[in-house]
Amino acid sequence: MKNNPAKRILNRALGAVIPALLVFCTAACGVAGTVDPTGGFGESGAASSAAPAAFSYTQITQETAKEMMLQDDGHIILDVRRPDEYASGHIPGAVNLPNENIGTEKPEELPDPDQVILVYCRTGRRSREASQKLADMGYRNVYEFGGITDWKGEVIMGEEPDFEEISKAIQPVPNLVMTVNGKTFYPELADNSSAEALMEKLNSGPLSVTLHDYGSFEKVGPLPWDLPRNDTQITTKPGDIILYQGNQITIYYDENTWNFTKLGKIPGAAKEDLLEVFGDGDVEMEMYIEWSE
């Protein structure tokens, strides 16, 4: 088996935390039920029915990140801020790949899916989003360690950016976020009045929707309001987010041809991965807006 220094460091960092957590969980949960050794929890030790989240990255402390940077394991430090932010100051050796440029295709800068990737941004929001997108593309050793604003290590300083010019060119952008069974999705919205209306509604606060199975190719749940319809004949693909009859939201696993309104899509989604996350039976999905920096 290949010796992985990054894994050894991470194991040491977690070694002191896990026993304490186990003691806490046993004490806190012992009255209401029992802890299932597989991770589920329920009355009389019944395992939870929640499906495990497909794809993942690992969040680490900045001290652990510093130790990992000392290893000669071919790792890469990834700065996912804008180029002007990177130019104003960055961690030595970091490669700049803006979060906005990370889509569903593997970046040329990251040809090896097994490479250790250490990801940071300014405050931690974009690094989490970028890390999830990389994990969704199949990168198996992604470690996110927050923002450079908290970094206590060395920083290569550059020229201070012209913040007045940057603020004129860059405005905050609302992003749709969906969470299901601990898994977070960042959908790409369709360019129509239906998607715009959805975002206007969510601007008032988050929304929780109970999704139900329909056939073997979708999850559907009711919306508390009607949205404008832009129905056209669509053959759905895995990850498509559909508005049905103006007041129901549907997540598709597979193909189906009908007159629908497309609200957006979950980029890089595959049928098997969606089925694993959404699971069988009813599931709660939360939708909310997250503003870009």
C-alpha cells in the first residue's frame, strides 16, 4: 500500500479529537437511544435511513495545512481567489485557479486526481465551494483549510489592488444553494423568468421542501407559491431541476420527455451519485441564497 504522509498528518490531528467526541456522544445520546457503530442513530439503536453523501473533501486546520505543506508528496496549494487578490498577497508556492473558473471539466492545472490539493481563499467560503466542485469531479485528496485572512504563516506580498476600481467592476452575485442529507449542491440557474422568480422568493429566507419519489427517475416536492411557467418540450438529464405545473420542484435522475420549465441543473451530476445522496423515500431539501464576495 502506498505510504501517504498527508494521511498520517491528518490522522494525528484527528487522533486527539475523535476519542473526546465519542465520549461526548455516548453521554449525550445514551438517554434517548443508542449509537449505531455504522454511524446511524435512532430509538433502540435503529440505524438512520439517511443516505450517505457521495463525494467529499476534508476540512483541516491551518496548522495541519502547514504540516502538510512541508511534505515532499507532490501536493499543490490552490488559491481560488480572483487574480487581483492573489497578486496582492498569497501563500508561497500557491497556484491561482479562481473558483469562478472551476466548472465541471477537470482543470489543466490539476491533471492528477490522486494529487493532494490544499485549498484556500480569502475567508473560507469560496474554498469550500471550490473543494466540493473538485471532489465532485473525482479528485480524491482535496483538503480545505479556510482563508488567508486567518493565515499565520508566510505570505508573499505584492502590490495593493485598487479596491475602488475592483468594487466598480465586481458586484455581489446571488447563488442558489441546495442541501440534502448533508450534501451541498451549487446549481447553475436557467436564464428565464421562472429561475429569477425563484431567487426573488428565496431572497426572503431559506426554504425547506419535502421531496417524494415519483417513478424511478425523479424526486418531486411542493413549493409554497406559484412561479411563472416557461414550458417547452424537454428531455431531462440527471441533475436537471424542473418546475412542474408552476408550483412543484423536481430533481431528475434520468431521462424523461415532457413539457417542463427548466429552473437549472446540478453540474456534473450522475444518476448513481444522485440516487446515493437523495436515497429512497421522502427527503428534506433546503434551498437558500449565498452571496458571492
